Amino acid sequence: CSFMHIILLQYVFVRHGKDLHLDIKKSVKLDKKTDLFWKCNKTNNVAKYGFNIDPVVFDKYEGRAELFGQNYSLVLKNVQHNDSGDYTAVLAGGQDQKIAEYKVIVQVSPVNLTVDSVSGSSESCVLAVNCSTVDSSIHHSFRCDDKNCSQVKEKTFKPTNYSSSFTVYLQQDFILCNHSNQVSWEYSKIKFDCKATLIQISTSAGLFLLSVFIALCIVTKCKSQCVFKQQQQ
């Protein structure tokens, strides 16, 4: 004989480095033939409750997981990004019965903002900007002259976690990236001087042309000397 137990999947968002609390809402009774397991992604056993024995935390989670016997809840300390996954509480006896299910999303908030490359001419420069977290990123390109900047193109890589968003924009002499999710809001900024970059590009171009001119002069002088020697002979 089998019974259908409907368990609603609950989403839990937790910030990287914080503690995760998972509870069982329904009443649970253990006996000599029935144990309760907390599992991650179906196959990884996190902890076990047995009848009239102390709770057991399995090796991978030892020192990080704690169990509370009153309601058979699980606390996982200092969660990391790879702790994201499906967590279930299962009664294991004559027939396994799922009694709680959570989709845990560990969200990483700090953002890394970088200028990947700068190119252009003596009149304008193009900035390739990347803003990223551990599992999401967004790319922008901006064209700047000595007065204004405008967006050239945007290429966004869709975040793999949930409810995460990026915004990259220019404000005065700064490039800014805002990153927000269910647990926090963070931003990063970089100061950028396009005028200095334009001067550098112009100087580099000038030095290149000067070196080409000097090389041509040397070649021309050598040819003139060779012709003069041939005429003397």
C-alpha cells in the first residue's frame, strides 16, 4: 500500500559565509526501524537522526553542520558557493518518505570590476569593461573623447543563480558596476582618465611616426653615401 505525500519545494537564498537554517514543518516520530536523513542533491548524506541515539554528522559536513532534536532541523555554518543545491529531509524505513525539500541558493555578493582593454586613436578611446561575480558577468564597451563617453555595445552572460542583476555605467570620471541579489546590494568603481589615455595614444603614435622618419632618413643617407662613393670610383 502506498500513500502520496505532497511536499512543496521551498527556495532559500543565503549569503556566502552566513549560516543556513532548514526546518521540518510537519510532526515527525522516529522508531527502531525508522531513521531521518538530511541529504544534499539526493546522494550526499549530510546528517542522520536515529531512534534514541545521538545525531550523526557525516564526514564531509563534520564541524559545519549542527542538528537540533526538537524539530529535527539542520544548521549548516559558513556556507560556500558550492553548498548550493537541493536539500531534502527523508524518513528511511520500510519505505523512504520525503518530508521537506529546499532549493538552496548561496549568493556571492562582492563584485570584481576591471577594464580589460583600451584602444582607439588620438581623438577617442574605446574601453572594454567587465563586471563579474563568481558565477555571473556582464561586459560593456564605451567610446570616450576628451569631453563625453557613450556606450558602444553590451554583451551579457546570463547569471546562473537566481534574481541577480548587474548595471554598468559611467559617472563623471568613474566606471561603476552595481550588483544586487536576494540577500545584498554591492557596487565597485574604477577611476578612469580618458584624456590621459588619449595623450598616451597620441604620444605613442607620434613616437612611432618619429621612429619611422628616423629610419627612412638613415636609409636615405646610406644610399646617398653609396652613390657618392660609386661616383668617386
